[in-house]
Amino acid sequence: MTRPRTLKPLAPGNSHQRVDMMDLEMHRLMVEKIRRQPRLYATARRNLMRWLTLGGNVAPVKEWQRIVDSRTRAEVLELIAVDSEEGNRLRQNSPFRGILSETERIEILDKYYAPN
């Protein structure tokens, strides 16, 4: 099992912007993986069902549920990979978490944060 690391920002600046850029990069990699392995798309539906069962902040979950139910897979994948305000907002509560391996996730994190 990989031990969690304590991370610190690499450089001063707009931390929200840095998080948005990191999330965008992660989601673009998720889209690539889903296109190669379409069965991974079901991860989003499973996450949404689990989150609805658990309760919590339901509004973003219901919004994602409407998006996934009303749009084609291609439209949803385009939405999560677009560099826009709406894309940034939606990625904050993304049901596509869990598609990247820990190694893939750490490689992206390492670009934006440095180990202590």
C-alpha cells in the first residue's frame, strides 16, 4: 500500500487556478482511458448512485445525474475535458473519480506539488 504524502505548493500564485489546471489534466487523461476502455464510463454511474445513497451535498450529484442521463457519452466526455468555467465547476464534484490509477494520479500531482 502506498503511504500518503504531505504535499506543498510548488510556486506562489492562484491556488484555485492551479487546482483547476490539475483537475483538467486529470480529466483529460480519464477521457483518454475511457475512449480506450469504454467500460470505465460506468464508474461515473456507480459513483453517482453511491453518492445519492449516502446523501450529503446532493445538488451537484443530481446535476451530474441529469447530465449523464441526458447527454451522449461523447458529449459528457467533451464536457469534462473542456477548459471552461462550467467545466471547472463540474470537475469539482466529478463522478469520474476512481478511473485513474494511483500512479497516474501521483504523476499529475507531482507536476503541481512538490513532496516535503
